[in-house]
Amino acid sequence: MKMSNCVIGSLGPRVRLSRAPHVMIKQPVRYIRSRCVVSIPLYLGSTNDSSCRRTLSTASMTSNDTCISEWEKSPAEFDFRSDTVTTPTKAQLQALQTASLGDDVYHESHTTIAFEKRMAELFGKEAGLFVMSGTMGNQLSIRVLLTQPPHAVLCDHRGHLINNEAGGLGLMTQAMTQSVVPSNEKYLTLEDIKKAAVISDDIHACPTKVISLENTLGGVIMPLEEVRRIAKWARENGMHMHLDGARIWNAVSNYETVEEQLELMKAYAKEFDTLTACFSKGIGAPVGSIIVSSQNIINRARHYRKAIGGGIRQAGVLTVMANAAIEEVFLAGKLRETHEKAKRIAEFWVKECEGKLEHEVETNIVWLNLNHAHIGDKEFEEEASKEGLKALAWGRIVVHWQISNDAVDRLLKVLCKLKKKKADMRIAAGQQYNNGVINSGYGR
């Protein structure tokens, strides 16, 4: 790669995309950086050629730098931080060539219209609306279900809706939140909700108008029968039901057949006025979620989506990739494999490392109790990094479909090293104690 010390001029030749299998852009693209024109050959993936030019930083690039295309081998392969890190695939890239380029704000994106209809049918609802994120989907859903204050939204105290959406409820709806701690430490029950919900005309109170549940929450599945109990009681008391189903795909993937999974999805959806499902969390699409509901609610949600800047012009380039992701991952049964890998990690931690779990593993998330193992805040993260892994310091392991067996093996190696390290520390502390040295560590 050559860099010329010159005054910036034109951005150079236009890029041509080939429809051939190699999808290699022959002409370089020139872009501006520090008063220099940098020429970089672009590569969008190939079935026959695994080389590509690095484009991470000009400082580290040379003409001989090559790597396996990220479309061939996901950069999320060794990343256990979250399933939000999943990346698009070549199947999605190839699907782009079939996308409609119509304007979705004008209802002219045929790809998006067809995709929204398909998603609504998968969940047994009248209509669907593609939105940019799960946060947008949740906020629009709650906004449409509420009318005017005073009103309150009841949800689990750990829920994404109140912890990870930038205070959107207050901004969008002026709603009070009623956060509830589940008595079973896993999921909310009808008894928990009855104790916290406000059903009153007392002018001092703020009545509960929406019950928002999350499935899965922290990897824990909310049982369908409990959902039905809550929904029945909510309807009897004039409350709406919303489901944050960002990981609804995982909640149903323990069933063996796709038919069983789809039947369960519809059964869950039947109990809610609105439901959101995410395509970028775990499924691997680059962006997007869906809201499914009645046609009337979707019409109103579309209006609010536009009001907050969520109208999408050529939405087909996003919805066609989301559709490909559903086909490649969920309908192909790949999420079940993530559950199996998660259970393998959990069993190793408990049996081989004598560790404890915060929760029993039900889907793709493992909660290691690092405090019980006397592992410090950054210790786990640092040891994982030495093995080329990305992990959260507090011990939440999220297994997604692009995590390889090699990545799992490396993680087990990290757990072994930490176990040995702590065992050595206990031995050393015991020796110090026996020698009369007072210490506050494992010798006591």
C-alpha cells in the first residue's frame, strides 16, 4: 500500500461490485487521512480465496498484510461477552443481491413488507414492524400500549427495559416503573406480581397499566404456564402485556424440531399484546428487531417510529439479511448447539473446578460464581485474554452460534489455570500460617 504526501483531491474511481462468486472489487478506493490519499483493495468475501487486505488501521498495514476474510471466519469466534457480538455471514451478503431497494417510509420496500408479514405469521400475529434495535422495539411497544399518566409499567428488577435502555420509559411515556424481585430468584410469578401491582383509584397511587416480561432473562426460560397465569390475571384487571423476546429464539430452541419450536413461539405470543424479537442478538444479523402485534397497534407504532427518527428508506438491505440470518441460524437448529456448549462449560466448572453457578444453565448463558472461587474482578478477564478470548470480568459467559469448539477448549483451559492458581495460593497460605506468619488470605 502506497501513501502519498499530497494535497487531498478527488476520492478517486467509483467502486464496482461484481456478482461473480469471488466478489472482489478490482479497483482501489482512496480515502482521506491526515492529508494523504490511502489506496486500499477492498474484499467482500470469496468461496475460493481466503486472503484479504487488512483495513483495521493504516498504521499497521503493509502491502503483504493478509487475513482470512471476516465473512469466512467470524471475529466473534472467541468472544464470550455477549451474543450481541455475532456477525453477518456470507449467506447474508449473498442475500443482499436479492433485496428490494424501495423506500420503506413510502411502503415501497417489498423485501421489508414480505419479511414483516413472515415474522408476524411465525408468531401468529396480524402484523409486524421492523425497527432498528430491541430498545427501540420495547420503547415503541410500551408507548403504544399506554395512553397518558398516571400509569406504571411493572417488570423484573433485572430487566433490560429499565436497566439498559437509557431511561427511555421516562422519556417516551412518562411512566413510573415498578420493579419486582422474583421470589424464586429465576423468573416472576403471578404471586410476585400481585404483591407489587397497583390496582386502585386512589389519587395517591400510580396504577399498573402494563406488565412487561422478558424471555429469556439471563438465560433463564420463563415457563409458558406461568406466563398464561399472569396474562389471564392481567386481562381481568385491565392491564396490557408486553414481552421483551430478544432471546425468544433461545427460549424455544431446546425443543428438537422446528415445528415444536414455532408452535411454542406462537403459544407465548398469544399471551402478549406486543412482542419484540431481536435479529442481531444471537442470530447474527447486523441490525434490527421486530415488533409483532395487531394491525392497529403496528400502525400506531409505525407512526411513533417515524417520530423518533426510526423511519428507514432502503430497509430491504437490512431485512433481507435478517431473513437470511433466521434461515441460517434459528431454523437450521444452530441455537441448540450453543445450549449444549454452555452446559459443557457449566459441567466442567462444577465437576472439574469445584466451582459454583449463580443459576442453573437452561440456554446459552453460564453464570460463574467467581466470588466463591476467590477469583478477583479482573483476574478472569485477564487470564481469558491471554488465551485470545474476550470475556466479562464478572463471570457471565454467553455462548453464541459462532463460538467454536476451539474457543470452548481455550475457556476450559483458562478455568483449569485459575483453579490451579488458587490451589497453589491456598497451599502457600497454609504454609505461611503453619510457620507462624499471620495472614488474611486462604490460610484462615
